[in-house]
Amino acid sequence: MIEIDTVSKVFTGRGAPFTALDEVSVTIRENEFFTLLGPSGCGKTTLLRVIAGFIAPTSGTLTLEGQNLVSLPPYRRPVNTVFQSYALFPHMTVAQNIAFGLEMLNKPRAEVKATVDEMLALVRMTEMAGRKTSEISGGQQQRVALARALAPRPKVLLLDEPLSALDFKLRKDMQLELKRLQSETGITFVFVTHDQEEALTMSDRIAVMNAGKIRQIGGPRDIYDHPAERFVADFIGDTNFLAVELLSVEGDQARVRLASGAEAQVRAPQDGMAPGSVTLAVRPEHASPGPVEGATLAGALENIVYFGTDTHFHVMLDDGTRFVLRQQNQPDQAQTHRTGDRVGVILSPGVGQVLRD
């Protein structure tokens, strides 16, 4: 659907030039929920605004279904945007807000009404059609903004952190709602967020960005289980990092020696790696507390944090490294560990990802 080829954006003005996008290349597929994920200032919103036409790239090419978009103004692109602020008209009703864009396109009155009714049903707001948008909740306003953006049937819908203003439970509900809408409409969604859980929940693929570059592209499971570099492993979810010695690599498996002297079989990078000092990334749920005897690592249990669904164990390893373990709770589970205990850290077989330093 969208081909972005070596797109750069350099902002000039007072002070030194700032490179917001540094030769970014990515292909976004038709009927895909594609997420741009990264910390503030990484370039994700700039890339979204380049696709929308609000910002012109300094260099590079951008095409949609083979059509060059760089020279097209925003209103001539088959793209709509849902902003963080929603930008609804508070004096208009829900139905009037949805109809506004269609009326600006001079669509026939009968078509406008049919489309508004269809969009109201799609976002489950039919009973709210006559209410002013100033009289409805934030979650309902978000649905109206989505319906208004979907009404002209764009080929691509751009979403710039549209859930950030919602409370936790409503944000969870809207994550599932957005994925449903994308699936039902068949429109390509390009979603911007800094929330890793949002990205993992909704996306078909994720592009992790940092410092104006895309660091890794892949499906949620691939990004989480097989991070390409330390930044990605650290940004997506919780991760423990251990200094290890890489002994050998065979296919997608690697043999490492940990600081304790114990050896372990872990995942190797897809493009291989030479033996030497490297970093091992281990997710907290891929390790468990146990007896010191026979454990891969050992240390002092500094803290136990109960989260309801799971418990986190904070361990200070013998080499001075802090390590967090996450254990899912069971009904009436007995507490067998106490703060101050000496515990072993047992790594699940074959887990952990070797990363370059």
C-alpha cells in the first residue's frame, strides 16, 4: 500500500539543523494494522505527518499504490488522520460531525445520510446521533473522531496517539475496538504510539524507532521474543541484561558462559555472531526463583512485589547485577520466599537472546 524509500527530514532554523528522520525505508502492506513505536522525539509522528502531507520530506520518495505522494497536498491524498485531540466541533451533533467531511466533498445528501448511519453503527454510536459532542464522554468522542475519519473511505487511516487521553480501562477497551474496526473496514491503519502494550495488542507489524531511524520491523511476537538489538529489547517490555561470554553459535542457537560459571543454551542473532563478550537479554517471565543448588545464577532476594496476576522477585546477583523474575500467581499459592533469602535463578531452557554490545 505505502512505499517509503530513504525518506529524511531535517528541520532548520534557529540553532543547528535537527534530523528528525534519517533515511527511513519501510513498506506498509494493504489491509494491515501497522504501528510506529518509539520514545518521544524518535521521529514516529514526523513520519506520520510526512505520509499525511502536513510535512514535506527533505529527501526520499513516498508512494501509495504506486502513486507519488510527495507532490500532492494533504487534501488530494486518499488518507485521513485521527489526532490526539480529536478536533471535533462541539456545537455540532455526533451525526453532523461525521457528515462534515462528506459534505465538504459535495456528496449527495442521500449518500451522506447512508454513510453516516453506516459509520454510527460501525462505532456503535447510533443512539448518540443527536447528541452534541460536548455532551458525550471522552471514549465516545474518540469513536466519533474515528467514524468521521472513516466516512470518506480513505485507503489509509493515520492515528496519532488517539488513546493517550483515555483512562486505563477505556484505553484497553478501545484497543480491541480499533483492531475490530480495522479488520471490518479493510483499511490500512498506521498507528503511532509510545505505549509498548498498545503496540503488542493491536498490531500486525511494528516498526520500532529511535533517533530518526527504524531499528527493527516485525510482528509483535517476533519483536518481543527476538529483539535485534539492546534498544529494542529494553524498550519492548521488561528485560534483564547479563554480561556473558559467547562460546559458540550453531544455527539459531548459541552457547554462553554466565558470570557464575554456568553454561546455558540460548537464542543466537539471525545474522550470527563471533565468540567473545556479549550481552544476554532475559525476560522476567523466562526465569523462576528456586534452590541455590543447581541454579544457573544465585543472589540475595531484595524485594517481593505482588501485582495480583503475578509476583515480581527482585534479586541482587552475586556479581552485583540486579535481576527481576516474574512468576504467575495461582489460587491459594503459598509464599515460599522471604525478603533477605538467598535464592537461585533458574533460566527456562532455550530462552534468552544474545545481543551485540
